[in-house]
Amino acid sequence: MRTSCDWRSGSVDSYKDFCKRNPSISLSIDVWRNIIYSFNESFRDYILETGEKAKYPYGIGYFSINKKYRKKTTGKNNEFINLPIDWVKTRARGKKTYEMNFHSDGYSFRWLWFKNTTRIKFPDLWYFKPIRTTSRLLAHYIKVNDTYQHLYREWIP
């Protein structure tokens, strides 16, 4: 079951709070949501197409896409494999099969929120999880066009 989210940018409570703080501005909730969602989509598209760090307003901090090389590491007596397991192939073959990311030369790409740039209290208690369409759009950019893989960098959070 999905857990409820405490705060959403397009919720009715956020709209009522906006109306209380700005009584001189009269917007319907549909227009207000359209403004919020179009800003968020343009922010997302800017990061996807440029690969740069972008600052979200009101002290939330910087966001970007992180490029990370996943490899297997060995210790003295054990081996740790830092690759995701391909469960469909694992069940078919009967032994563990790893996803090697050949389409991206072994790199994995994820959205990254730089918590050290935020003005939120106790940033370690918060996490950022993009919505499904945003993460799927990142996968689409990586799989369809090879030039986007070279735009993204390895960031140290």
C-alpha cells in the first residue's frame, strides 16, 4: 500500500495557504496547478537536456543527474558485486545474473539532490524520490540518444 505524502506542491492545502498569503492575487486552483506543474516540468527538462546542476527556489537546494560507474569489488576473502540483479534472467537460468548496463558502458544514472545546499532543518531526515514519469524519462534519454550519456557527470554529494 502506498504511504501518504505529507506535502505536495499541487495540493488543495498548498493552494489555500497560497491564497491566504497572497490575497491580492486571484487564481483558480486549476490555473495555479498549471503554473506549478509547468515550472516543475521546465526545471526537469532543463536538467535532463543540459546535465548541469540547477537550483530549486526557496532554499530547497540543487538538483542534478549523477553518473556512477558500477563495478564489482573484491576484498581479502570475499567478493562484493555492486551490480543490480536481473531477476527475469535469474529465474530463467536458475543462478544469479547481473544487469551489466551495456547500453550505457556500465554506468548508472540517478537523480541527485545536494542536501548540503539546502536551508531545510535536519536535511538527513528528508529524501528525494522523483515521480515515475521523471525517472522513466531519464531512462528514455539514456537509451535513445548516446549524446546525453556524455552530458551527465559524476557528482560528489
